[in-house]
Amino acid sequence: MLKLIVNGRSREVEEGTVVDLLRGHGLDNKMVVVEIDGSIVPKEAWASTALADGMTVELVHFVGGG
């Protein structure tokens, strides 16, 4: 298990990639921006970006409405 800070909260997650983290949070990857340790991760790099112990991750998702 890895210990991450996700959106300001301490979380324990299985080893994996950004894609795995998004799936675990039930987020639609079309409407999400991912930032790790202060840097935005391009969508094309999500599948190859491994999570590591101690990372700070911000998941910003957009909700449509009117």
C-alpha cells in the first residue's frame, strides 16, 4: 500500500498508475485534470505515471451544468 495525499486528505492506495487512481475514485477521465507534486500530468502520460509513496495528488474534475 502507498500513502498519498489526495485532494488534501491522507489516503492509502494500491500500487498502480494515475489511471488506476482515477478508477478507484470513480472519476470520468475525460473531465479531470491531474496534478502531482505541483505539476500537471498530461492525459497521455496517465497510464505510464506510476504512483509513489508520499506523492501529493490533486484531482480536479469538472461538472457541467447550467
